[in-house]
Amino acid sequence: MNYDSEEPVQCQFPVHEGFFSFTPNELDELLSFFQVGREPVSHNSGSEDINLQELRQVDEKKRKRMESNRKSAQRCRWRKKRHLEEVTGEVNRLNVENQELKNQLAFVTYHSELLRQENDQLRVESMLLRHRLSALRRVLAAMQLQRFEDNTYNSGIQSLY
């Protein structure tokens, strides 16, 4: 479709006058957007062609940036997942270690209590034995005193005869 004049195109279906009115060049350009594999046709100035090229470059950069961002986000999610797995593993390991330490603490506390009770019992026995020894020493001292007195008395009586 190539038109030499800039007159509006006649349509086969009713169009409200003033609502859609395209020049042939505008219509060719619009139709070229819908044709696969063809570059849009532009009958406008060269600056508009440059603008279309710039738009395509911007769109390509945007597409590449979006793809790069998508890959970066995927790597980020993968690192986050791996980190979460590592932290979960560390939490599980620390929970096991914590339980082992609690068991060791309970064992040591139990045996410490047994030793404390045994120590208390030995202190009581030691105190009782000291009292008993003290009492035996008093009995021994009394016996020695009695013997000494008996010896002194007997020696005094023998010296009289």
C-alpha cells in the first residue's frame, strides 16, 4: 500500500468522521507494527527513525536488565535458601549439643549431691568420733589419776610400816 497523497484513507466499514482519520503514511506505519518480521515503516522525518531506534535500544537494554535482575534474584533466593539450610543445620547441631550438655550437667549435679550428702555424713561421724575420743581421754586421765593416787596412797602406807 503506497499512497502519494496525504489524504485520509477510505474504509470499507463505517468510521465516524473526525474520530479516526489517518494519512496513508500513518496507516502504513501503524500496519507495519502488526506485520511479523518487518521493521515498522515510517514516512516521517529521519529524527523519528532515530527515535524508534533509540526506543528499540532502550527496550533491549530494559529486557536485558530485567533478565539480569531475574537471574540475580534467582541467585539471591538460592543463596538465601542455602543460608537458611545452613542455619537450620547449625540450630539442630546446637540443640543436640545443648541436650548433651544438659545431660552432663544433670549427671554432675546428681553426683555432686551424692558427694555432698556423703561429705555431710562424714562430718557428722567425725564430730561423733571426736566427742567419743574426748570422752575416752577423760576416762583415761581419770584412770591415770586414780592409779597415781592409789600408788601414792600405797607408797605412803608402806613407808609407815
